[in-house]
Amino acid sequence: MSAGIEAQRLRLVRIAQAGELNVRRTLRLADGELDTLATCTDSEVLAYAHALHARATRRAGHVPAGWTQASRCDGCGPVWLWPDAPERVIACPWCWNRVAGAPVPSPLDAF
Ligand SMILES: [Zn+2]
């Protein structure tokens, strides 16, 4: 591992800890992308880490924490999205699951 990548790994550890994210999971999810963090601010790295966790949660078929907006996707139908998301969208992050045959949680299942 190069010194630059190791520096970014240690930086991601520090930022994930400060953001109360699971550090091991964060590092696993960021594997192979550490070299891209050098030009990012700390707040961008924290947003990136949160996005990694949200993406992994979605890919596993679970609704990310805080995604409480029931919306309608033209591809998926009723879906959970983030607060203030449009009520109707042409496509959504759950489309990746639908196309891959992975679970797409529906707000209709909550009732
Ligand atoms: Zn969709």
C-alpha cells in the first residue's frame, strides 16, 4: 500500500470514528477507492462514507435510516426515498436492485 493510500485510509478511519460509523465496515466498503479521497474535504469524505453505508444497505434490500418519504418510481412503483425527495420520479436508487433482481422494499408493505 502506498504512503498516499495509507494516509487516506487513516484519514477515513478518523472521520468514520468521529461520525460514529462502523470503521471496519467503512474500510471494507471503500476498498479500492481510497486514492480518490485525496482531493476531498473532510466533510466530503464523511458524506462519502455515509453514502457507502446507505448503498450497501440498499443493495441488501433494506431501507437506509432516515429514508421515510414514500414516493413512486416509474420503474419500481412505490419506494422509500429520502425526506424531500419528489413524490414521483422517473428512476431511483432502487432501480439498481430491481434490475439486479434484488429486493425493493415497498411502502405498501408497511401497512
Ligand atoms: Zn426505481
